[in-house]
Amino acid sequence: MTAPQLFTGQDLLCLRGGRLVFQDLDFQLAAGGCLTLVGPNGSGKSTLLRLMAGLLKPLRGTIAWDGVALGQDPEAHRARLHYVGHLDAVKASFTCREILAFWAGLRGAGGVDAALAAFAIDTIADVPGRFLSAGQRR
């Protein structure tokens, strides 16, 4: 039996735009666990998620998966997570087909035509992102 995986952050310090967002922040999350982030706007919730996803680096401290700092093996970390931010992941000048191909390519996946059909958006496959409704963008 393998030991449960552990995702940790220790002594994290983050500055954004010259502003202290948080300092001395620690977290520990076991496999299957849940981390709930609460706080007012601007308190650093999204910033912490970006740090945890490896999209940003803390000014101080370490974020690790099973004791291995994210920076030591960023490819492995990217392969085990899916970050979904606030904004739609749609480039205005790309068509639906191009957008799906881009994101599928990041994961080594294919089947863009099958995905278009599965979500019943094959009829708009060649429509640029700027013309999509809010629902289609999601």
C-alpha cells in the first residue's frame, strides 16, 4: 500500500504589484482532502490558488507535493492538476476548433472534432471566440 500524498505550503510570502498579499502562510492538504479559502476581495485567495497551481512563485517559502518542491519538477505538477481561473479561457481571434486544439494539445489529448460534437458546438467550430455567447465561452 502506498502512502497518501501530501500537498503543502510552508512560510509563504507573496507580493503582487508591490503590495503584501500574505505572509507566513502555511497549508497542508492530504490526498482526498479539501482546502476552503475564505476572505474579502483582495485578501489573496486567487493568488494562493495560482501559487498552488505553479503559475506564480512565492517570494519566500516552499510549495511541495510529497516533499518535492514544485520548482523541482514543474512538468509532473502540471500533469496532475487542472487550474480553472475566473476568466474564460478563450482567445478572441481563435475559432472554437483552434481553442479546443490548443487546450487539448497542452494535455496531449486529441479528439477535437469528437469534443465539438459531444458538446453540440460542432456547428460553431469555425466561429471566432469574440462572437461566442457567455455560455459557449464556458
